[in-house]
Amino acid sequence: MLGGGLAGMATAARLQAAGLSTLVIEAHGHVGGCAGYYRRRGFSFDVGATTMVDFEPGGVGAELLDSIGMDPVPGDRLPGYIGWLPDREVTLYRDTGAWHRERLRVLGGTPRHRAFWTRLDQLASVFWNASRAGVRLPIRRPSDALHNLRALGPRGVPLARHMNTTLGEMLHRHGLRGDAPLVGLLSMLVEDTVHSTIDRAPLINAALGVTIRGAGLTRAHGGMRGFWRRFTVHYRGLGGQLRTGCPAERVVGRAGAFEVHTRRGVVHARQVVSALPATTTARVVPDLAGRLRPYLDRDEPELGGAIVVFLGVPEDEVAGQEFTHHQLLQDYRRPLGDGNNMFVSVSAPDDADSAPAGHRAVMISTHTGLAGWAGLSDAAYKIRKREIGERLVELARRVHPSLGERAHVWDVGTPRSYERFAFRPRGAVGGAHQTPGNTNQNAVPHSLGVPGLWLVGDSTWPGLGTVACALGSRIVADDVLRAARRTAARR
Ligand SMILES: Cc1cc2nc3c(=O)[nH]c(=O)nc-3n(C[C@H](O)[C@H](O)[C@H](O)COP(=O)(O)OP(=O)(O)OC[C@H]3O[C@@H](n4cnc5c(N)ncnc54)[C@H](O)[C@@H]3O)c2cc1C
């Protein structure tokens, strides 16, 4: 396994639990990648993902833990969070009934609004169920199509016709494309989950993204560090091997006899799964480079980055709010990113693994373009980093007015940080901005037709996020096991 992010660790653990012998090769000093963590002055900060999606009973993440025999990780189920729009606040309740009432109350209850939400809910319900049943895309073989028909069920098959529709088209059809608060809220949710805009976001993916709360958001005690401590102990307990601080440099050979050249020697493997970003896979695995090239060229303009401010603060600076998570939009008319759409996550009050007693860990994140961070001199970079950090904290003070005034830790992560610490080329995170042209049937597949070589992770289908990586790991683990059984049967 190349890469010990969520996708790599999940795939390796599934395979190890199913009886294969696995080794994860990870460049960083510990696992996690974009769902990782770092420690500073007694605080533990999540570097990217702060919430695990669909890790509760019946969910895609819970299925992962079940399949490897691991107990659920203790954590807090988020009851929801507040969406701060420029002119109103909407509580994004996890509870379906409360959310239905709230959205009609705050965003409009006309027959058009009701019809829009009914259709979105229907799509979300069918495709969440299909995800949990292990739907697999892109369809490469007749057996995939058959499997998907079963996963979708009779209610879902007719809805597959929406595969090439965008959320914007559906809003137009309901006469709601010009409804600023509704479009503002949807834009925030869609940018966060499929990294796209309303008019480009594939409808089905957007419907899933808009409803992730209903699928359950959990923050582990100790944040992602708490999750990974348990996960790695479990993986090692299954017999899995983990080599950290060990970048993979080149993979050569063929199925049954691969050589993985790393900075710390050569490893032999029958099959290799690359859970690296697709651009890195193309560099490290020459046999996949040519086949990946059309996807990489297509998706290059669609890559984006993130900025995160990490604050370690006295508890009173975040007091007075019922929810620990908040999402803020400043301006309906300006493009999203660089503070216009940002997420504020605060560690839970009793989470002593995330912050020292009487303190909290705070993560403020926003999207950013990569071009503005490329080619800066060190001095220009420092200024830009300081300015955006101050700006994000200032904007977050709409929620917590004295936030950061007495911070013990104040760090800012930028695309440069993701490049340096998470080894993401150019600091791009989360895969491509999703459109009908690059996702689902057009997504980077898990196999490019080279026996014994597989891809998984957020630059492959179904894309970014912990739930997407957990689903991808299931598909790839099944394929690897099938290939291993075929080889064993031939011997
Ligand atoms: C700011 C931010 C906030 C987010 N918030 C959420 C959230 O709240 N909920 C959610 O579900 N998702 C969230 N996400 C998305 C989620 O974190 C990612 O989609 C997911 O973690 C990606 O996992 P991955 O395994 O595909 O890739 P990665 O996490 O990038 O893992 C790849 C691994 O490969 C390693 N690696 C790279 N090159 C090499 C090499 N040559 N040799 C060996 N190892 C190598 C890296 O160090 C890394 O550990 C967020 C992302 C960001 C950036």
C-alpha cells in the first residue's frame, strides 16, 4: 500500500483482516494525510478533516470498522451546526424533522421550495443507500453494472438519469436559481463537499454533499489523532505492517512480482495499491503514468487548495455557542473561497485529548486557488499567510467575538504546508472540483487495466472526504482479494 491516508489505511486494514499480508508505506512520520493531525503545546489539531462522515451504525464508515473487527471510536456526534449567511442564520440540524422545519422557516416555504427539497431528499436517500450497498463507478465490466442495479434497487434505477445533470439545472427547473439565501447556503455546502459551484456540481454528488449531516458527522475524542491511535493499534494487531517516514519512489515489475523502491530500501509485493494523489501515482508508478495522463491533463485546471488557521485558546473565547461547528458565508455575490465560505471547528468541552484543561483547539478552514500561492518569494509568502490568517480569525469573530485574543497557538496552514507535510503536489487537496465531465462514470477509475496495480483515494471515484475514501477502500479491497484468489487458484 502506497500512502497511509484514510484511503490507504482503510484498504490495507480490510485486506489484512481478510487474510492478506499488507505493508503500508507512508512518507510522513505518522499516518493520516489530509485527515491527519499535529500536536503543539498540549493541543492536538486536525490538519484537514475534523469530522468523520457516516461512521455510525449502518453507515459506510461503520461498515469499514465492522469489516476489520474494530470497535467504534469514542467521539461526539454533532447534532448539527450553524450556517451563518450574510443576512440570516440557519441551523443545519442533523435530525431530519428539525432540518425540514428549519429550512422552510429560514429559506422559504413556497410550493417551489417544497418541491425542490422533496426531489433533493429523494435523490439523497436513494444514493446514500446505494453508497452503503457498495455501488461502484466508473462501470468497467458487465458485473459492475449488475452490482449497481442491485445497489440502486427499483426505486433508484430511474434516478440514475440525473447522472449528467447539475444542481444549478435543477434549481432553474424549480425557478429557484435566483434565490440568494437558498443558493448561498447550497453553494457553501457544495463547495465543501464536492469542491464545485452550483452550476457545475453534479446533481447526485451535490445531493449527497448537502445531506452529509443526516448521514452523521462525528468528531473523535482527541480529534483525528484519537482516531488514528486506535486505528493503527488495531491494524498492527491484525498483523499489518506500517513503515512511516518512508517515501515510495518507484514501482516496477508486474503482477506477482512488483518491486517498490523506497528511500529506505526495496519492498517486494504481489499487488500494489496506490493511495497517493493521482499526480504522485503517475510519477511513482511509470506503468500507470501514460494511462493516467488524460485524466491528469483534464483535471489539472480543476485542482484547488485550502487554508487552515489552528488556534489553541482559553475556553472562554469560544463560550456561549451551543454548537461546536459553524460555517460562514460573508457575501452572496462574491466567489467562494479565501474566507467567503469558511468552516470553524472547535474541540468538544470535555475533550482533554484535544486541548489542555480549560482550553480548546479551534480549526478555521477555507478553500483557496493554487495560482495565488505559486511562485511567491519567501517574504511575499509570509505576508500573504499572515494576512489571510488574521482575516479568517477576524471573520470567525462573528461567532466567537474574542477568538484568538489570548491564543497559546496561532498557526496557519496553506497549500505550501499541504505540499510539505501531506506531500500533496502543489498543495492541491481533495481531488478535482467535481463536474459531470470528471466524476462518476468519468472519474479516475480504481483500475487502469494493469494487472496487480490499483488506485484509491480522493483523486479517484467517488472523490474527497472520509466517507468517499471508506467507500473507495471497500471497492478496491474487493478487487485485490478477487485477484489474489484467482492467482491462488491457478497455482
Ligand atoms: C482543510 C480540509 C478539511 C477537510 N474536512 C473534511 C471533513 O471535515 N470531513 C471529511 O470527511 N473530509 C474532509 N476533508 C477531506 C479529507 O480529509 C480527504 O479527502 C481525505 O483525508 C483524503 O484521504 P486520502 O487517503 O485519499 O489522501 P491523503 O490524505 O492525501 O493520503 C495520502 C497519503 O500518502 C502519503 N504520501 C504522499 N506521497 C507519498 C509517497 N511518495 N510515498 C509514501 N507516502 C506518500 C501522504 O503523506 C498521505 O498520508 C478535508 C480536507 C481538507 C484539506
